[in-house]
Amino acid sequence: EHGLARSTISRRLSTICGFYLYCSQEDVIDRDPAAYVRRPKIDYESHTLGLDRNELGAFLVQAGLCGGRDHALMCLLALNGLRISEALGADIENLDYQRGHRTLFVHRKGHKTATIPLAPRTATWLDLYIGERTSGPIFLNADGTRRLDRHAAARIVRRLAKAAGIDKRISPHSLRHSFITAALDAGVPLRDVQEAASHADPRTTMRYDRGRGSLDRHATYIVATFVAGASR
């Protein structure tokens, strides 16, 4: 009735069912009222159009030619995997240095917060774009009077994709999608990608894994090498 996605409904039902199961096991209640609740079937394949490694490289080359705001924003989406709302909602005051890392404090989905390290390229272009400003939104509109909105950001993404010769209608979320798939393709452990993407459920992260099921990445090879090393 409220137009919630199946994944959202399933996640909320999982929380409720888990709570009642715990209460039942601890004898707080006589029976589990959620034991037979049917959850919606979830399609665990992502249908978002993302960019492969070569396309993402070409896209960032075009962003680099633009420089300034557009380059900094595209790096934040593609190299740090932020949601567009997280990137556009960030303020200059949220930037910091921690243990040798240039960091950004972001407000995540679900009222969560996190401090993330910025890729060197992202940090460089953010600092160049911000210049002498010390407060306020990081990303401003064309005349610098207010915060850049997501519609303008979407137009920037489409313009850069066209300039890069990418024949896909991509969105800011496509760059986040590309970050996650690139991380998985590069061999970053699932748990680390899940944390970077701020996914509550690892199955959400796995939806982006293009190489899932690849024989080349089968765990048997890693385990065999690991065990063999102990027997030498």
C-alpha cells in the first residue's frame, strides 16, 4: 500500500520474525506468532546499468577534462561508492584528516553515519574544488548560491557518459553500482565491499557480483594453496 520495495518489506519482516523467534526461545511468549509469515520473493540480481572497467575509466577521463566540481563529484560516486544523497548532503565541515587519511563524515541511509577514507584522486579534486571555502555544502549549483540537487547531478552524469561514448542511459546510482562491481571484480573481500557500500545484508552486495559462479574464483583453489603452504 505504501509502495515499498519487496527487498524493504522482506528486510522489515526479517527483523520482526527474528524478534518473535527470540522471545519464543526465551519463553517470553508461549508461541511465535510470526513463525508462518510468508515473505515476498526477492530478485537478488541487480538490474541497474553499471559500467565495466574500461567504460568507467573512459567516464572518469571525461570528468577529468571538466575538472572542478563535476570531476570531484564523479570521483566521490565512482571511486568511493557513495549514494548521491550522501554526496550532495555532505558539507565542508564533514571533511577531516584521520591517521594519515583524508576522510569524509557522511550521513548514511537509515539514519546511520560513517567516516570514510577518500581515494587520493577524490581527495585531491575535492580540495581543489573547495578552494578557500571553509563551510557550507561541498557541492554548489552553477551560480554558487545553493546546494547542487540530484537532478542537476543526473544531468552531469548523462552528459559525461555521452562524451565518453558510453551508449547507456546511466544515473548517479550507476556509478555506485560500478564501484561495487569493480571492487568485487578486483577481489576485495565481500565483507569489506559490504561495509564500504553500507549494505546491511551481504546478499544485497552479492547482487552486484558479475563474477559470481566463476570457476576461476572458486574457493577450492585458494583453500588448496592455503593448506599446501602448511604442509611444506
